[in-house]
Amino acid sequence: MQIELDAIDRHILTLLQSDAQLSSAEIAERVGLSQAPCWRRIKRMEENGVIRLRATLLDRKKLGLNVLVFAQVKLAAHGRRTLPEFEETVRRLPEVLECYTLLGATDYIIKVVARDVESYEHFFREKLSQLPAVRETNSAIALSEIKHTTALPLTLLE
């Protein structure tokens, strides 16, 4: 269900996307509201699921996670239990940052982080390729990051 947002709601969301640590008083000042109505708007958007959570974004490279891999996965079969079992297993793998079901020749694409190529190879050999449903995997290592954002383009909602 899509939630209706006015310009002030979108402005609040833009501010929160750029800095989730802003207080409701700081946000209220920037959007031209008093603190209580601003807080109520934020609370409403949290309750409606528009704001799922507030998180701290870490720099993976500064933590030594230097390799980012996009792995396309084809399953051997698409049985009633195969897809949910694969998905549940992938959710439990800490190396997997994101996983999406695709239409077309590939069933899933997963985004994997590793310390180095050898670490990814270990993940691939010991975990990903050992999943019973996996028939084929095609991995691509990202060489450089051109754009990375978690901010949704709220201007598309206007």
C-alpha cells in the first residue's frame, strides 16, 4: 500500500536519508515546523513502514572488506521447496549483503562482500556452490564503485 506524502514529509525523509542522527528538533527547524508536529509526522511514517529503520553506514574498505562481488545464481530446479530453502540459506550467510530474484536466464543475483579474492573463493567453494539447489554461478568482481547510495530519489514522487 502506497502512503501519501506531502512536500514536508518528503523534505523530512530527505533530511533523514542524509543523516539519520538528526533530532526531531533539528529536522523541525529545517522544514519549518514546531517539534511536536514534526515528531508526529516521523512517527506516522515509521508506523506506516515508510521509515523501516535508521542505520549507521560503515565503510567496508576501511574495515578491510575490499572485494565486492555480484554473483548470478541459476538453480537446478524450481520446486515448491527449492526456492524458499535457497532464500532462507542465503539470508543466513553473513557475506551476502543483498539478494534479488530475477526474471530471465538467471534466478538470483547476490551481492557478496569479502576481505580479498581468496576469501571470496573460500565463500564460493565452501558455501555458495555447496548449496544443493545451485546449478551454476557466474561471479563478477566490482573493480571500482562509480555510484553507491542508499537514498531513494524522492523527487520522483512529486
